[in-house]
Amino acid sequence: MTAPVLQVENLGVSFGVEPNALHAVREVSFSLSAGETLCLVGESGSGKSVTALALLNLLPPRSARISASRLALEGRSLLGLGERELSHIRGKAISMIFQDPMSSLNPALTVGYQLAEAVRLHGPVSAAAARRDALAILDKVRIPDAARRLDEYPHQLSGGMRQRVMIAMALACRPRVLIADEPTTALDVTVQAQILELIGDLKADFGTAVLFITHDLGVVAEIADRVAVMYAGRIVEEGEVSQIFDDPAHGYTHGLLSTLAVANRHAQRLPEIPGSTPRILGADMGCSFAPRCAFAEPQCRTMELHMAEIAPGHVTRCRRAAIVRGAKSEAGHLAHG
Amino acid sequence: MLRYVGLRLLSTIPVLAFVLLLAFFLLHLAPGDPAALIAGDSATPAQVEAIRAQLHLNEPLSTQLWIWLIDLAHFDLGRSVFSNLPVTQLIAQRFEPTLMLAISTTILAVLLAVPLGVIAAYRARTGIDRGVIVLAVAGYSVPVFVIGYCLIFVFAVQLHWLPVQGYKPLAEGLGGTLRSLVLPTVALALLYVGLIARVTRATMLEVLDEDYIRTARAKGALTLRVLCIHALKNAGPPIVTVIGIGFASLIGGVVVTETVFNIPGLGRLTAEAVLRRDYPLVQGMLLTFAVMLVAINLVVDLTYPLFDPRIRY
Amino acid sequence: MALVSATGPVDAEATRRRLPGNAATHVALGIVAVYVLLAVVSPLVLGDYISVHPATRLKPPSATFWFGTDQLGRGIFERTLVGTGNSLLVGACVALLATLIGGGIGLVAGYFRTGEWVIMRLMDGLMAVPSVLLAIALASLLGAGLTTVIIAIAVPEIPRMVRLVRSVVLALRQQPYVLAAISIGTRPAKILFRHILPNAVGALTVQATYVCASAIITESILSFLGIGSTPDSPSWGSIMAYGRPYFQVSPWMILFPGVFLSVLVLTINILGDGLRDMLDPRLRRGATL
């Protein structure tokens, strides 16, 4: 394995003031190597998007507090960087694409302007050169008739096209890391597949590391090298994609995969784990998932949690990992196969 | 585009028709004999009769309206009862100072209000924000003549920096005109600043919450660029709308400002006409201002596509 | 998204604590109460503010004449305080009149949709005439007097009220509980008074507050221009109008009534903002940037 491009240790994000502060992200650690795709999976409210936004400090500055023991890009710490220094990282070394390509593109500016801006923000490039670059990237993301698109506005493009433009914008400066925050959720299924393929191809071309955030296990199965499962602000299990799907070692992961199996069998009914995501106020002991967990015993709610390695590269916070792994899960095979 | 302008012009017809009728019937709303009302208490019966003849008040109402409309179609608004000059000529003579005052006030107000509103939204819920809000409310709460006299007292009477009152026409040089416009412009602009800054702030608050603002920051754009290019352009339509709406208050303010600063413009002319019960002139002023207001709001409508390409005509 | 659901309640709580609304609204209410008290008490306790004293004309503020005297030797302090009643009366009456008439027309246009097109075009027409201008024209034609002034100021305020009430009614009319009431055959009058009016009261109150503030300014403009005021009961605008020729030597004639007027209007506008924040929680929000 190569040296990690992005290293995150003990990332925490809280909103508001103690004692009422809301801890949206806690003790999140992961690292990302060049050319690797890490999927961050979880229900809405689990802290996936907040984690992504925290990496580039894009959270509302006056309400969000970000802490970490280490946050480094290619060995260089991003902690404590000012707005100006961070702006050189944003869009150049680390880019982001967002969930809804309609609302994420500026409706009042042309596609060409927004693309050229991404180029010109990070280097002394003439307007004409930036426009040529913009055109080249549009071709790269396979937008037909790219020259005409440059002078169009986002509302004149289809949803899939808009997401292609977002991707083009994010890749304009050949970033080391691409953070994709549910980039296919708002698109329909056929377009979704094309966009996933595009991200995969571009990753191969540029050697970009991808942090892919999604709640869709089908997408995970398709693109992930490794998977980190988030629940209530924490990463509860992390491992190779095959480890997670074939050998889940956390009650929550197991539950997620079972719902997928159910969904595959009875496509009409939306699958869900009974109960809802807890609100995370203050420090708590024990496993946040315990109240909803099929494997939980009383101690799960009170005993302190640690990340434990159960196989090379496969870690879990679950006390009952052995029992969970013992339970037969057909879901992994279904999703993977 | 042309089609839209055409339709939009058509839609002003009911409005203008109503204003025409209002202007025409205004005199007849008043209790008593209109001719006597115009002539005043000290008029002789002969004078009253002369006015009655001049305004065709002996004719049936429908005939009066017809004559008035026919004249209007020939750009004839009648003659002033007081000076016996054509109303159109009086209005033309007094147009320049008011136009200059309106232009300078709008420019100053926009230049002050938009940055204030943007800063307030960017620093929402801080002291800066609250300061801007208070300033905005104060702007349209303090009557223009109170501000006007305070300005005159400080900058003209005490410091002698600027002329106390009056207006220097453009023909005598731009410098003099601008000097004579400084104080009235500031007095009149504060009202406008309040309105525009408030709307700018509210709109920017909404725009800054949008996803594309986050995208711009994620691309590496710095605050100033995000605010001025990505946010402000999207906040355009409500801001120009309030500039159009505020123009009505501006006209009301002009009447007072020109009186305070002794500027011989349309506002003064209106105040004089009303005080002298110079009815044809009052009619003419009502029509002139209403047409100006309708025209401004038409122009405002036509600027929307500049800010939002989704709007097409 | 996680961010929104996670920050919601905390933000709302922080907002409640940080918003100046409540404190400022209470202060504003207090100031308005003081003005009302002044309006009621000062004509009773203050000395003569009408008769002329040539010996003491244009005196600057002093221990005897707190706010100085006017060109006829009358005390500006007395006249300003007594003028409070005039402004408040005009403000309140105009707000009431515009709300009743405008609200009534708006209800009918919005609920029954009878003659809606004609009504709304009439309102557009009225709004095409700058309100101060229309008030001036009406006041001059209807002749001097308090009633005249109130009517002249109220008429231009009506269209905005009609538009507001109509839009509120149109929105409420689509609410499930109103549709339900209609579908079970509830009488229109009952629907209007039971369901629609109570829900429109908030917006009406806020708008009425703003109308009150704007009416007080317009009244002062009218009497400043010498239209519609009667010489006996002093009004702030007319005190200032008398001060016009003397303002370079006797600025107090304009300063004191001007300050009283500005503070009152500012207070009422702040009160309106406070009411709006209380009655319209949608406007409580902050930027994320």
C-alpha cells in the first residue's frame, strides 16, 4: 500500500455550546491512498456529510466547532489553516461534488464561467486559456456538443449533465482527493450508472483518491475499495468492501445488509431498521446502536467502546462482533453478486 | 422580448386609465362648487365665472371628460389657473432639477445600501448586522425634512461647506449642480437606503444559504468573490424590485426635499400647485408622476433576465 | 441532510436568546406608552400654548422656555408636547381605517373572488400614484380639518392592505381545515370569522403598525407643507413649518418637534419589526457563510 494522501484522526464536529452542544461527528479516523475509493456509508443524520464538509472547513463557522488530532493532506497538516490558505487547497488539492447538481450550480452564471473560474482561481490563467481548459474538461466528462454548453446556464442542462459539469468543475485542477457527497442520489438509475462509471474512469486517469459518501449499498458494492460504516456520528466498522459485505462485524452493518436483502426480495416495500437515529447530545457511554440492535445485550448500553481489529484492515466497535459474524447473512452475497 | 414589452405595456393601460379618471374626478370629489374652490375665498364672481369657463365646468361631466381626454391626446394638459402658462411648459421647465435629484439619490442610495445589506447578511446576528438594521429603520423613520434641516444646519450654516439652499442648473456647470445637490441627495437617500439595505440583507440571507454558495467556497473562492459574484447576482431581482417600489416614496420625498432646499423642481411645483389650488397643474403633476412610476417599474421588470437567465421574455 | 436536522433545535434556541426582538419590542412598547401618556396629560397640565407673547419671541431654550419659543413667543416645549396627541390620533385612526376598509375589501376579493379583477386593477391604479402625492392632493381638495387629513392619508394606504389581506386569504383558503369547513357546508361568514380572520390577524397587526408609522410621517409632511392643518391645535409638522423662515437663527423650532416625531416613528417601526418577528417565525434565520 502507498503512503496515504489524506489522513484523518479523531475528527470531531459539534454544533452549539456546551452543555447543549450537539456532537454530530465523533472520533472519526480514516486514511485514503492515491487511487483508492473509500465509501462512507450510513443513514441520513449519521454525520457523513458533516464529516465531508469538515475536511474542507465548509461548515457554518459560527455554529460548528471542528476538532481533530490530525488532519493531513500528503503529510501536510490542514489544521489551523486560515481561510486564505484553505482556499488554495479547496478545489485544487481537494475537490467536492454535492448531492443535488441543480442547486449546487449557480443558476445565474454560465457553465463556462463556473468551469473557467475553477481553473482561474488556482493559477494565473488567461480568460481564453481557461475557456479552452473548460472545454477540454467538458469533453473529458463526455458532454456532447461541449462548445455550445459553455455558454448555457445550468437550467438548460439535464440532471445528469449538471452532475457531469459539477464533476468537470471538481476535476478541473486535477485534485489529489475528490470528495463526492451522495453525487448520484438525486439522479435516476440509468444516469446514476453513467456517473459512477465516469467517476471510476476519471479516478483511474488522474490517480485521484475518492471519498464517496452514500447511503446506497448497491452503489458501494459497485465502486468501493474500502467501506466505513457510520452510525450516530461514529465510524462503527471499517474494512475492505468484501470484508464488510461478506463478513459484517457490527450489529448495525448486519442490519443494513439485511434490509438490503429484504429489499431485493420484496422490492415494493422500503426496507428499514426499526427505530430511528438517535440525537447525539453530550458524551455518552456504550453503543449508540444498542437500542435498535438485534444482537444487543444490556452491557452494550453501558460499556465503553473501542475500535478492535478482527482481521487485517477490518475494524469494528461492536462488542458482539463474534456473534454478529456467526449470524448467517445472505445479504452480502446478494449485493455483491 | 418585444412581445413581452408589448404585453407589459398593455397591462399598464388599466392602471393609467384609473389614474386618468382619478385625476379628472379629483376636483369633483370635493364638496361644493369646484370653480369657487379653485378661485379661493377672496375671488370675485367674475373670476369664478372665468375659471368655470376655462375648465369647461358648465358642460356636462361626460363632455368635460371628453374634452380633457382629447386635449391630453395632443399633450395638452391645460393651462395653470395661477400663471396661465401651459401646464406642459411648466412641467418641462421644472424637470431638470428633479431628474438630477432623483438620479443622484438613486445612485447614492444603491451604492450605500447594497454593500450595507451584504455586510449585514454576511455578519448576520452580530453587532454589525444589528447596526445596519437600526440604521435602515432609522433611515425610513426620520422624516426627510428633519434630516434635511439637520444637514443644512451642520454643513451649510455652521461649517459653510455647501450652499444652504437652491439649485444651480446644469447649463451653469456640472460642479455647481453637484454642489447644490449634495445635501438634498443625502437627505433624500437615507429613506431609500433603509428600504434597499433591508431587502438586500433579507435576500442575501436566503441566497447565502444556497448550495451553490457552498460549491463556490469548495472551489476555493474567497469571501469577497463569493459575496459579490456568486451571491449578489442571484439577489438581484428583489433588490431592483425594491428600487422600483421605493421610487414612489422617492417622489413623495422629492416634494418635501425640494421645499426644504428651495429647489425649483417638480416637487416644489406640486406643493405650490396644491397650496394655490391650481387644479389643472395638480392634475398634470399626478399624471406625470404616475407615468414616471409606471415607467420605472417597467424598466425594473425588464432587468430581471440580466440577473436570472431562467426568466425569459 | 444531517447538517440541517442536527443544527435545527440548537440554532432556534440560540436565536431566541440572541435576537434583540423581545427586549427591543418591550422598550418600544414602553416608549409608545410614554408618548400616549404625554398626549393625554400634557393638554391638561401644561400652561397656555395658544396665546401670543411678542416680548418673548424666538427665545432659545432656557430654564423658563425649555425648548425655546416660536416667532409668536409661544413655548415650543408646550406646543411640541401637546402636538403628540395630534400625531398619535392621526396615526391610530389611519391605521384603523386602512385596516378596516383595506382588510374588508381584501377579504371579499380574496375569499369570494367577486369583482376581484376590477378591485385589484383599482388598487394597482391607486398604487401608481405616489402615496404622499395622493394624500396631498386629497387633503387640499377636501379642505382643512382632522377628519379630512385622516381620510386623505388613509386612502393611499388602502391598496397595500388589500393586497396583503387578499394574499393571506388566498393562501388560507387552500388550507385543509378551511377546505374541510367549506366541504361540510359551513356558512361563508362563519368560515371567515372562525377560520380566516383569526389567522390573518397577525399579518394585519404588523401591517397596521407600519401604516401607523407611515401615517404619522405623512401627517407631518402635510402640515409641514401647510396643507390640512388647523392653527389652533399644534401639530409637529406645523410647528416646524413655522420654523422654516427662522431656522438659521432659531433651529430649536425645528429640532425639538423633529426629534419627537423621529423617535415616535422609529419606535413604532421597531415595534412593528418585533411583532413581525414574533408572528412570523420564518424570518428568523441566519447565514451559513
